[in-house]
Amino acid sequence: MLKKLFIIIFSGLILTSCAGQKNVTGGGSIAAGSQEDLIVNVGDRVFFEYDSFEITVDGQSTLDAQIAWLNQYSEVDITIEGHADERGTREYNLALGAKRANTVYNYLMDAGIANTRMNTVSFGKERPEVVGSTDSAWSQNRRSVTTVTK
Amino acid sequence: MLCYFLQIMKKQFSLILFAIFFSSNVFAALEVTISQGKVEPTPIAITDFFGSSDKAIKGGETLREIISNNLSNSGLFYTVDEDLYIQSDNLVDKIPRFEDWKIIKAQFLLSGDVKYSNNTYTVRIRLYDVFAGQEIKAVKMSIPNLELIRRLGHKISDLVYERITGERGYFDTRIVYISEVGPLNQRVKRLAIMDQDGHPNSHQFLTNGKNLVLTPRFAPNNQTITYMEYENNIPRVYIYNLKTGVREIVGDFPGMTFAPRFSPDSQKIVMSFSDPKTANTEIYLMDLNTRTIERLTNDPGIDTSPSFSPDGKKIVFNSDRAGYPQLYIMDANGKNIKRISRGKGVYGNPVWSPRGDQIAFTKLTQKLFHIGIMDITGLNERVVVKDFSLESPAWSPNGRYLIYHRQNRSKEDGTGGQTSIHFIDITGFNERKIQTPRDGSDPAWSPLL
């Protein structure tokens, strides 16, 4: 739990401090093949439209970068989390989160990532990234997040 | 005098009920029909519950307070202010001076007394129709200890409510819900249970908050709760035994199971399973005795939130097979699927009423969540309450009320977003917050105990 919290806080910091400058070189403190590496140098998440689980053009380029990164660090296993915004029922959003995670899973698998390296979990609307009842917060919460589990 | 002896033995509680007298006089019940609008509350006077000792007096005060609160909270009664009472006698063994009660406009009069001896509290109550000038109910009940005093108060409330309204009561019931605390992106959620009135003395946590838990629902036999829990990040449906506190996983599914509800006979659970290979969410039925699993739906869309009709023959559910979430009804074997929701908006959370004739649901339209009810045909859709965020409607066992939760808007600084549980008459009147020690969501109502 603490580790997860750290990652969330950390990713929050990165997002804030890196706004505007996209290419950040790892620097000495980030371990290659780590979650931090994925967040900073690749992008750990893709976003979805309202009530949709289709991967957008932006999402595809993030996932293509994730594929390259996963091929580079072949010892890494991942869990793909599916999330939804707060504007749906808890149960429908659990199903929608599962569809989002699965779409990403299939995209990675079709590109050759072994399914033995991947898991999915849906959190529905239970774990928003950004708190707030605004369109901007909701658009950031409709996401899949790739997390390094090994 | 007609004598009855009635004994109710529950495994958990032994509440012995002596009904010593029922009037055989014809009596016009207060007309309560759900189609009508706001009901003017009926004035009832409740005398002191006289006690033979300090313990008995204290018990009587507690009972009077529970009964008075229950009846007022129903929206169908209000308790006439005690300061107005002219007659101050114990009216259990004495015919009231009805004129004294008419003058203060009490339509009904409840009197009671309590005796405490040999570790037993014995309560007698007598209910009068003031304008008819006659007794309409007299009951004697005993409890072996003070821990049962709240249940006794609820039982008496049910008797009064049932005698006057002609409907089933709902006071001797419990609510299971999710207690919430902490920042909105790391909410700690615990299963919790309380009496229907949310009284703090009745409140109890059932899980410790380590795992995320969601959507608890009572078994109709009141022995267990089914809910969803994330154990090691694997979300699955569980059953929690209320007597033993033991929890058990439901079925051996290779992926997420969620949205569970019991069948009316408590022998089956209907729920959603999301296949990890396809992420397709379908509705499944599991027999808890034979452990056999039956798939009920088969569609590329999301099929979730199933809820049985009280006769067990049909299931209402939520599906986006037509492009966006709508409500459908099917036979309990998955056949004869028909769409019932017709209005504009995103429908969800359908729940079949205990009377069998209506569906409660949520609908998102014009940026607001509505809790509404419709006939099982989908006709006569009515809004009960609307707000920024409303969810999880649950019926009272008598089908007259709903409970649900509301969530406030949150701000990007992390404030707001509080969740709370509310009660409302299905006519849309008498909305009331049910107090909980922390935030509360996903409420579900037990059957009448």
C-alpha cells in the first residue's frame, strides 16, 4: 500500500513538474526497468473517452512505447489496471474498467508481449487519479495504468 | 376476550412475544396508497411507559423514545407534544378519558408499562383509537436482558404501524452498508451494519478495512450477506455469515466476479463475471448447494447489476447491448430478454421491489443522477429524488421506502466528495439522512427480522 501511495505521489510530482517538457532523461536516481522509469520515460497510462474502451491515437503511441520498453526489459511483469470516472454506477464501471484493461492487454499481446507477463484488474471508479468533480478530472480518471509487478 | 399466544424463537435472540388481546371490532385503517401524493402525518399520543422500579422506568423511557422516533421517521405519524397531555395516568389497565385526547387532536393513543423482575423485562402496551373511543391492540412482551430493548422497541413500532396503516412494518430490520473514510483516491472501505434507524448503539463494523469491499446485500433469510472484496487485488464475490463472522468465496471463477444478489430463496447468487480473456461481462447464476454455475446472458455488451423478482421467476439487469446502459428483464434462465427502460439517459442499478410490481433504478441525465421507479413494463417512470450523485437504491421490506447514498461534488484540492445514506418515501417526500459514524455508501436493507 505504501509503495503504491509513493508511486501515485511520485507520478503526481512528475506530471506537475514536467508539464511542457516531454522528453526527460532518466537521470541517475531512476532504476532502469522500474515503475518510475516507465512513468518518466514511456508513460504508464492511456486515457479513454466517456463510456468507451477504444484506444485513441494518443493511447496507441503510448502503448507502442510500452511495447518497446517491455521488450527491452523482458524480465518485467505487469498488471494493467482499468479505471473509470465517477459518472457511472459502481457495478457498470467495474465492467467498463475491465474492458479498458483488457483492450490494453490485447493490444500488448498482439504486439508479442507474452500473456504470462501480464495481469489485469479493474478498479471501476474506486481509485481516481485526480480528485474533483470536473470534466478535466474525469478525463484523467478514465484510464488504464500499467504497473510493474516484478 | 380473544387470547393469543405467540412465541418467536430466533437462534440469535430469544424474543418472546405474548399478544394477549386483539380487538375484533371492525376498524377503518388509515388509507395509505403509494400512488397518492404526500400523506399528512397522523397524530399519535404516546404516554410515559410507567415502570415499577428504576430499571423498569429507564427501560420504559428507552422504549418510548425508540417508538416515537420510528413512527415519526416513517413520515406517516407525528407524536403529539407531551406537554399538551391532560391525562397523565397509566392507561394500560384503565380506559382513557378519550375527550382529553380528542381535545389535543391525538387520533391514536399508545400507553405502556414495564416490569422488571427475575432478570426479565415485561412490557405491556395498549393502543387506542381516540375518535372511535376504543382499544385496537393490546400486547404483552418479555425480553431476557436490556440488550434486546432496541429490538423490542422496533417490534412494538411495527405492531403499531401495521395496526394503523394496514401495511407490513419495517422497523425491526437492519441496514448493511460500506463505511468510508480517508482521501478520495485511497478510500478505506469497511462492511458495517446497524439498525434501520442508524442508532449508534446498534452500529458494528464487520471488516477491518484492509481490503476494499463493495456492494453488500442481505440474503432474504437474513443469515448471510453477499458482497465484493479485493483480496490481493483480485476482486471477487464473497458471502459473509452474520452469525459466525466467517467469509467464504463464491465460485471458482478465473476473473473478476461482482454485482452479487441472492435469489428469493437464499439458495442462489446471481452476479456478473468478467472473463479475463475477453473482458466480456455476463450474468451468471450459482447454486450455493450444488455449486453449479449457469451462464444467463451471452452478448458482447456489458451485462451487470442483476436483481431477482420476489417470485424468483425473472431477473432485471443493466446492459449496454443497445449502445448505452439500459434496463432489461429476462426469465430466471436467461430467456426472453426484453428492454424495459425507454427514457433518455443512462440507466443503472435496477432493483426489483418486494411487492413485485416496480423497479427502482438510477438514471444519469442532464448531468444529474436521478433515483426513480417504474412499473416492470417500463411504464410510469417517476423520479423519486435527483442530485449530483445518487446511487444504490434499496427497498424497505414493505416496499414503501428506499434508501440510497448520495455523494457530494469533490474539488481538486481533495475536499468534498462526502458520501451519506438517505431514506425517502417513494412518493418523493420525507427524505431523511441516516446518521453513520463515518461516510456511508452502498446501503442494503435486511428483510423483517
